[in-house]
Amino acid sequence: MLAVLFLPSILLVHARPNGLGLPRDHGRRSYATRKIANVTVVDTPIVRAALTLAEQHAQGFTYNHIMRSWLFGALVVEHNATLRAAVDLEVHAVATILHDLGWDRLPSSPFVSADRRFEVDGAIAARDFIRNHDDGKKWDDHRVQRVWDAIALHSQQSIAFFKEPDVQVVAKGVLVDFEGPEFGVTKDEFVAVTREFPRDNLGPGVNETFIWLCRTKPATTYDTYMQPWGERYVSNYTAQGHRVIDTVDGLSSGAA
């Protein structure tokens, strides 16, 4: 039986910046909204299209994780005046909704590569989605780039927390889903969201996904937080010789 997922602080590489310390590059845009699990979220054509795409390419546990992460991120913004003024909620929505396209398990997935980390696969897929959507074609390059960065860095909080506010909030919403209420999200809000989108299979589902990645494209998991899944569950998996420490040790020993 697969172990229940445990993501300690060292795995998710926490960072707790003292403040945002980031400039606001635009005022807050105005969008149509709706409520999901009593959380106000953006409701635009590109967000609805992103939801459709995510649902088509996500397992049940993944889709629920995506939705919870989006709602938790929206709550993080709502509880923080600085973020309310700085975050582009449409950028945040599209990035969060599409952040796990690299987990697509469909045969001949149009998103999953043989040689890129799943976060990069998702970032590239989201960028292509935006550029091919009628409304996305009107996005400036910086908005598209923030979506790319948010997805590529969502599992690397020690970097994402020091990026643009939109990028930060994507990572924070994902982190709330794994760790519980924080960043202003209350226990009652957390319970309401998880009641609408249950977390029942999150641990086993993520375990299985990381094992699949370690088995099918191990080179993308070496020297990352996913490596322990390969070492524990995948036969003949070894990161030795592929880690930064191996490279540096080779330099230290004078090896050619």
C-alpha cells in the first residue's frame, strides 16, 4: 500500500517573507464574478475555458485539488489589502486552474513531455492555451509570463514567495490545500471549501502521481523533492550521478 502523503516544511521548501517587497505593475482589474463554496472568484470566458480544459485532463482528486487551491488563493487575496490591490485575479485564476496539466495521465497527452519537469509541462501548456484563446490573444506578454512563472514555480515556495504577487498567491493557495488554514484563510473557510471539493484522496493521489513521474521520466525527478518517491517505490531508480552534489564532488576530486 502506498504511504500516505506527508509534505513537511523541508519538502515544500517554505519561505516566509517579512513583506511583499514587490512593485505593483498595474491596478486591480475589474472582472465579472461568481461564488463557489461561498468564495468570490473571477468568472470570465477564459477562466471558464481553463476550467473545462482542466476537467478534461485531470483525475478526480486532481480536479478537486485545483479547485481548492484556486479558492484558497482567492481567500488569501481577499484577506490581504495589499494583495487585493496588486493581484490580477484572472492571471491568478488561469494559473491555478491549469497548474497541474503536467499530471495529465491520458494516453498521448498533448501536455506531458518525456524530458521536462511536470511544472514546466504545465506552464508551457497554459501559455499555449492563453495564446490560442480569443481573449488570451489580447493579453500582454507580462500577464502570460506571470502565468508561466506561477505554474513553473508553484512547488518552489522559497522562490515563488519572492516573485510577483500573482505568482506568490498561486503557490500560497496550493500550500493551504496541503497544510491547512494559513495566510489569512480561516478554519471555517477551509472547511467550507473542502466540503464542496473533498480532500479524501489527495495524499494517495499525489503519491501515485509522483511515483508515476519517477517511473516514466526519472531524469526530471532527480535532485528534486520528488526523488524520495522514486527511491522508495520505483525499482532500479537511482539519482546517483545526477545530483548537484555529485557534480561538485567530481570537481573537488579533479575528475575529468
